[in-house]
Amino acid sequence: MLRLNRRDFPGARYNERVIQFGEGNFLRAFIDWQLDWLNEHQGTDAGVVVVRPRNRMQTETLNQQDGLYTTLLRGLNDAGEALSETRLIRSLNREIQPYQQFDEFLALARAPQMRFVFSNTTEAGIAYAEQDRLEDQPASSFPGKLTQLLWARYQHFAGAADKGWLIVPCELIDHNGDTLRALVLRYCQQWRLPAAFMQWVTQHCAFYNTLVDRIVSGYPPDGAQIAAQLGYDDRYLVAGERYYQLVLQGPDALMHELQLTALAPAVRRVDDITPYKAQKVAILNGAHTALVPVAFQAGLASVGEAMNDAQLAAFVDALLREEVIPTLDLPRAELHAFADAVQRRFRNPFIHHALLAIALNGMTKFRTRLLPALLQAQQQRGDWPPRLIFAFAALLAFYRGQQDDRQWPLQDDAHWLQRFARLWPAVLTDQLTPQQLVSDVLSDAQPWGEDLTQRPGLVTAVSQQLHNILVHGMRTALSQLR
């Protein structure tokens, strides 16, 4: 079978205008895929040089396929029909390993056409390493490496205003662009770089806060079958869902220079990214957090199974539309459309999400994803929203770790595991009531930010649903919701 290379698969090759920190599946199926489409359809002419950010000797690199690879995007359309599409990606030109190719790495700063920097170095990648030095080849941290490049560029082009970069971090942390810029400036101070350089970074380099969203699962289980259909072997074949979203907070230059408006509304620039993050956290992540303990204790194993179960699907839909969406600040039509898309994504038959695999740190996830909606909904309605209350009661029941003859592992902070290890045996042996367990959990102000037992009626509302779950089982208790 043919192997991918540019001799056997000739086609357009684009000018190197993009530096990408990170070679992983997500960026290749998200940023590089978008750039490839824009190159073909909009004439963007943006070739990518990948910088592998970690110090690992790699014998397998993207260079072995001349930067070529295939994306496989699968999911449901608006009508619920399964669609699958492949694309041979040509936007990625080559890969550099800076620990072995430091001169080539620094040469990127001196390339006059370089304009854009994208990154995904995991949530831990945007971090400060005090031991980093300007003379390191290279600095150990991603912000340190970026500072080295910016300093080299500033020197080479004598601080020219038009040689600044548009920097787009895709790491999943709040205010990722602001945080990255602050770390670059911190290195400038630590390394005693000139104030004029810091001013150039601040005035002529843009750091975008971003929200990125696409499920990318990597090399698919049916990769051999896909290769047979394609007619070539591709070790970097990457599968993901069809849905994607990129929200950018920063100057309009990026949208204009990359012609990103052609990808609207999936790609958009906003003045304030906060409500879009709130939408994703509350609707997408919140739906997961609400669904997992209910569906698992109802006897289901995956998100797809749960969303194809009429009772569970109705629970999620009503929770989002009646209790979560009214607490959010974006236009209602936009929020409902996002909820529609989320539920289609959950039903995607090509992606298997085991419920237990996403049950990790459920208590913390509830605090960040659903507690704000729960408290705000109560203020708006004057009573406690029943489905959010039920989801919280189901989460507490999940931390039993057992149901009839079934047991399951619990993964969370030691704080919660120790508390439930003390409380649940006492409840199951009638030494404590469910209401006492609820009161104990809600009274802990440290994880919640307040003593939630002081919220009138909350302990009673959660206790009633927890009692129903324990006495009648999840399905019956769920059916009693009004």
C-alpha cells in the first residue's frame, strides 16, 4: 500500500507563515484542518511549521510523511443522519524538534513572512519555570521558548512594528492569551531584557484569549479499514467529530489576515469571551456532569446509550432548556441552538464516551459547571430547579460506590473520598439519615465557597430526591420529577 509523501501525492505547498507549538491530535484536526480549508478555498497561503515542545527524542515524526496526513470527521447532521468525510491535509509543512535543532528553531524568528503562532501544550504548558535562562537551547517551558523567539525576532528586525506576531493559544485554561502574555513579560523581566522590547511585545504582538471545542479521538479503531478505502497507509490519520467552534477575543487582525470570516459562525471574534465560556461550561460540560451519575445508576454505560434512552434524553433536554439556559447571558436562540448541537454530539455513534471515564472529579465539576446555574435559577424562579437538584442528589448517590450487587471505582480529591467513605457506610447502616449526609456535605464551605446549608430549603430539596433514589431506584425516582 502507498505511503504518504509529497512525491506520490503532489499538490499545493504553502508559504511558512505559522508556527505551531504542539504536534498532537487536537491541533492537527482543529487548527491545521481549518488552515488547510482556508488555503484551498480562500487563498490564505498559510503553511505550518510544527515545534515539538517537549524534550523527547522522536524517531517517528510528521516529517516521515512530508507533513501530510488525513483527517476523518464523523457525526450527525441536523437531520440526525450519520456523515463521514476525509481530507488530506497539506497545510502542515514540517516538524522541528528544538532540543535537537535549536538553530532551525531560532531561524523561525528571522523568517520575515512568519506571522502567526498557535499552541496546545496541555493545560500545564502555559506555566513558568524559574530555572529557564535566555541562553538555554531551548528554555524548558513553552512561554520561555516563545520569549526566546520573540527576542530573536525583535533583534533581527530592529523592533519593526510590522514584524509582531498574532499569538493564539488553544490550551484549555481561562484567559489563556492574557496568561501567556503575562508569562512572556515575566521572562523579559527575569532575563533583564530591554524595556523597549517589552513595549514591542505589548504593542505589536497580539495575544488572543480563545475558546476551542471539538472532540478529537485520534487514530480510529477502524484505521486499517479506512486506509484500505483511502488506498494509502497513514500513521497520522486522526479522527474527530464534525462539530467545531473557535471563539477569539482580541484584535480583528487575525480574522482579516487568515480570512477566518469564511468559517463563521463556527469561528468568531468577540469583545468578551466570558459568556461563550459560560455557555460551554454550563451546557456542554454541565450536561455531561448532570447526565453521568443519573445514567450510570440507571444501568447505562456510555453517553451515546444514555442519549438514545428516551427517559434520560428528556431529562437532559429539560434540564438545559428550562433550568440552565435561563441563567446564561447570550441570546436565547443562540443558546438553544448550542444545546441542540450538544445533544447531537452526545448521540454521535462514532464516539464512545464511557460514563465512568468522565465521572472523574464529579464533585469539583458540579461546583464549577452546575452550582452557579443551580443558585441563579433559584433566585430567578423563587424555588429550587428540580432537575438540577436531582442531578446533585444522583451525584451524591453515585459516591456510594455501590448499588445492589454492583460496585464501581470512585476518583476524586482525597477530601471528598474521605468524607464519603465516612458518611455512606453510616447511611447504609442507618446510623445517619440521607438528610444528615446532605447537610454534612453542603455545610463544608471550603470546596463550595460558602456554607450551602444557609440557602433556605436546599438541604430539604436535595434530601428528598436522594431519599427517592435510595428507596425507589434511579428510574422510578427520575419518572417522579415534575
